[in-house]
Amino acid sequence: MFKLSRRSSRAVMTMAMAPTLALAGLNVPAYAAEADQVSLNILGITDFHGHISQAKNRKDEISEPGAAVMACYINKEREANPNTSFVSAGDNIGGSPFESSILQDKPTLDVLNAMGLEASAVGNHEFDQGWKDLKDRVGVNGDKLAKFPYLGANVKGSDMAPSKVIEKDGVKIGYVGTVTADTPNLVSPDGIKGLSFDDAVEATNAEAKRLKESGEADVVIGLVHEGMDNSKFSDKVDAVIAGHTHVLRKLDGTPVLVQPANYGMDLADIDIVYDKAEKKVVSVTAENRSAKDMMDRCGDTPDKEVANIVSKAKDASEIEGKEVVTTLKNDFYRGANAGAETGSNRGTESSLNSMIADATLYGVNKLTDLKADLGVMNAGGVREDLASGDVTFAEAFKVQPFGNSLGVVEITGEQLKQALEQQWKPGQDRPMLALGLSENVQYAYDPDAEHGKHITYVSVNGEPLDPNKKYRVAGSSFLLTGGDSFDAFAEGEFQDAGQMDIDVFNRYLKDKSDISIRPNQTSVGVQLSGAGVDEAQVTDEALRGTVLAPNKDVTVKLSSLSYTGPEAKPKTATAKFLRCEGEKAITVGEASDDMDNTITDSHDETGKATVNLTVPEEAAFLQITTDAGSKLNYPISVEGKLEVERGCGTDQQKQPGADGSLSGSSKGGVIAAVIGVLAVIIGGATAISWVQKNGGIPANIVPQWARDMLPQWVRDVLHI
């Protein structure tokens, strides 16, 4: 018995229902309506990014069917309905896996050609190598590597066509392509000189109006490389395939908007019934076909031509992968548990994770206009060590093989601190997931604190973290959208930088060939105890451990001063109390201890020492160093005295905030603190009296060390 395919049966049902739909508004015979109505099928992809091979997710399920399976599915759809088109909403190339990117995405273009792609919007990633490369090598008119047109209705200064009209059974379908107006912020500015990018929706509406009013198109489909809803499109647009945001969605209404997931994980499927006699669209329906749908139908019968292209690309990429990116003088390692291989400990700071965070910040700032303040990297995204000597493309790719796009989120200092707190994950298989942070970030923490209260001090670019200030954080799409339960990052809106992690990493390795292992530890465990802490006059519990009693003993317990990999280990840790004389820091107390480099599994505590000191009255801050080059200036205050957070000289002097964030205080608060110093020296009532009576503080009453600590504006206000 003959059995209709799902597509065939759906088409028959559509045609059977079509006369009824037509008769509802027109007094015409049913047979005439049926003869005049054409069932159109549009299949679409977006953000394919060269994912030509089949791939599995972390559940070992096939999440990306691969180009050969997708080609088979599309061909079966064409067999069921000859009026089937295959199109794209952009980002076919750029940000691609190794087997395509190493070959400049020629395999992906070959695959799309073989699949019969009829038209594509230009995406921001099509400009990754610049407009010249897109125009002269890839091609935008179907006459270069790409045998299909790239459409850019909102790209001014280019010679891309705004639209492409394709006729199916006498019905003219107009495809209008547009790209996000944010493209200049997502690619290298030098590569798109002379181009400008208008609003995508407005350009789509304008071109749709032109096509229909001129009679060039009966049906208009927007191929829009932008994430948006369907509310701003005009009635001249019959359906939209959206992209760019790497999400899966479908919006009913007018026009129907559908967005398949990225990397070929889904296939947009739009059915349109058009009445040629009445010259109008009768119905539009849309859905997304999943990887499972495609595998169920074609998993055992992938398209042979496309499969052959993919196979040859893999072979060629292995040869090209031997090309040397850079030559390193140092080995860079992941974290390790005791007696285990590197990569076994994701809870500790590692030289490689830190270096990738630096690369991320460097790449986003150098290659895009999305300027960031700091870079971050998740330890789980680093899958291989990086050995010294010649580093090939293939070896660099193995370090971070997931093909994540990079971007930026803008969050407050408080949210950044919360992200750092989220490194601790009690009750999970991995109780800690340490973040790689760019070199301009450093923090201190208490390893024994209760959950959510570990972080005691954070600095960015040498300045104490401001909880209310906005910071722009560069990282992968995975991490910054809440991956690995770092929800604090996801509180900011992710801005795609238009760059892939491996591409940026390779660029960094090329530009920074003389990379050294970072001597300074980003994270340092600091715990203060003893009489110096216990006897300090502190009313705010949040400040315990940062305010010390003078002339009392304090124990400084340190941790996280050593890497867990084969990197060189420090032998000695030193804690110093310092005061300031102008721009010069003077040591007023110092002690050292031998390092204990016993590895602490699954946590960031390897490299421990305990130092005992007496708190000097004139101490301004505590400095922690190792003979390996690590240094941390830890803020403290000796009862009533101002503390210095970074050091001396141009460093701003601030009081710890009420929340213990050490974020600074108002001018009035600083002046009050100065009066507090005088209260200790000459008595509270007398100090206040002098300030009130004389409009200032007699300079001869204030010790020189105290005057040197004061910012000039404080001296001016108090006439010191």
C-alpha cells in the first residue's frame, strides 16, 4: 500500500482545506480555488557557523545532525513538494569549528552549494575577515566560492543586492536579507571601512514594499540576522526567519516569525499557501524541525555528496592543523589534584586559565568596539595543556574546542563580587569551579567563611571594587549567559563580540609570542586572627579582620599562593606592615614562613603559610608576597587610622565601607576619620573644639606620618 510521507500528507491536507478557506471570502467554485492555489515550502537555517559535522551534547545525544543528514532531509522535502526553497538568515561562516575555520570556511561554502542554498542574508560573521574578503573571495553575487547570493538590504556602501526573487510554480518569492545594525561593534572596524548599517526591520519593510508594489514579488520572506519580535514588520512581509541571538523560537501573528537554533541543530520550516487567481497569501504556518526529526528521517541515509565534502575537509584540516601559530617559551597547565593529571582540579587557579582570560580581554578590546574592563574564563572550557615550543593550530584548538562565541556583559561591582562568590559550589561533585581572570583583577578571600561571604577584597586595575560602578566583562557566551551556574554574569545583557574563542586565542598567541606564566596569584586566601583582631575596637562585624588593635600580635594565615601543575612553586611567603612617606612605602613590621605546597584537591588553597606579626601603630596596609613574585596589598586599618588600599603616593586613601567592601567613603566620612585620629592623639573633645573654633586642625598637632597619608583635598578642608 502506498504511504504518504509526513510532508506529503501535510501538503495534501493543506490543499484539501484550501478551497474552504478561499470560499469563506469569495464566491468561486472550489475546484478553481484548488487549481489556483500553490503550496510553498521554505526551509531555513541561521548561525550555521561552519558546523558541517555531526556533534553530540553532554548527554551523549546527537544535537547537531551534520550537513549530510540535513541535506538528505531537505532533499526529501523537495521530493515531497517541488516548490521547496532552502535559505539562510546569515552567519553561515565565521566562528567555525576547526575543520572549517582552518580552511577559511571553504568546506562550509562547498557544503551549502551542494545543498542548493538559494539565498542568504549576510550575517555579521560574514564580515569577520573584512568586506574585501567577503566580496572578492567568498562572493556576494553567487559567482565566487559561494554559489548563492548574499543579501544586505541595510548595508550601505556595498554592492550586495537587497533581495532575491525566486519563482516556484508561477509564484514569485522575494527574499529580503538584512543584518544587525550593531555589526560595526562586532567586527574589526578596519575591515568594514566605507560601510554603514541601517535598521534591519526598516530596511526589510522598505524593500518588501518595493517588491510588492512593483509586482516583482508575490510573497516576501524576511531573512533577518537580528533578534527581534514580529511587531514592527509591515503587512508587506509575509514571514520572517530571524537569527543572530542563537535561540530557538516561533512567534505567531503577522508576520509569522521563526528562528531555528544555531549550528544546524534545527531547521526552520514555513508553509505558505498562495492563491494565484486572487493574488494573495491564503495561509502561513511555521515550525522548527529538530535534530531528532532530521535524524529519525535521514540518520541512516546521509547525503553522499555532502558527506564526501565533509570527509575531505576533515582530512585537509588535519594537514593544515600542523601549521605553527606561535612558539612559546613556557608550558601552561590546568589545575591538578594530588597524584592526578592536570585538568583534574577545576577548583584552583591555573596558569593556562588565567592566560586565556587575558587573551579574551585582549581580543575583544583589539578586534571590536565592545570595550571591556576585565576578562573571565571557566575552567571546564579548558581541555588540554599548552606545551612550550611550536604550537600548531590543532594544538591551540584542543585547548578550547567548544567553539564558543565571545562577548561582553555589563554588570555592577556587586554583581561581579557575587560571580566570584559563585566559584564555591557546596554540595556539588565539584565543590569549587575557579574562574580564570585577567591580570588586572585580584581578590582576597577567607576559605573558611560561610557560603556567600568568602570574598573580602577585590581590586580591578589596582582600584578597589566599587559595588555600584558598572564593569564590562569579556568572556564566552557559555559563561556570561549563566553557564556553570555563574548566574551573576547573566544579570547583564550579553553582547556578542562577533569573535570566536579559538580565533581570538590564536590571534593572542601570534601577537604575544613571548608570553610568560603570570607570577602574581589572582586569588589569595587571607585570614587574620589573634589579639590584634580580637581586641580591636570594631562595632561593625563586617569589618572584623580588617581593623586591628595596635601593639597586639596577629596571625596571618595565607593560602592559594601556588599553582597545582608542574609550574615552579614559591618557597617562602612574607607578610609586611607598611606605612607611607609620600610615594614611598616604609616597612614597619615583617615576618616570613616556609611555603607548604601540598595540593588541596578540588579547591583553590594550594600554597599555604602562616606568619606571626605585631601590629605597629603606624601601619597603613598589609602586603603579602612570595619569592615567586606574587604580591597582594591587603587593606587594613589600625583603630581609627586611615588605611591605604593599594599602596602609597597617588593611591587614594579610603575607609572601609559599611558592608566591608572597602569601596570608599564620602569626604565627610574621611574628615570624621581624621578627627578620630586626633581624638586618639589629644582627646576627642579637644580635637572637635579645635576644629570648630579654628576652622581647621593645627598642623603641629598632627604627626607627619598622618599628614602624609591625607589626600590634598582633606588637607585643604582642614587647613593642615
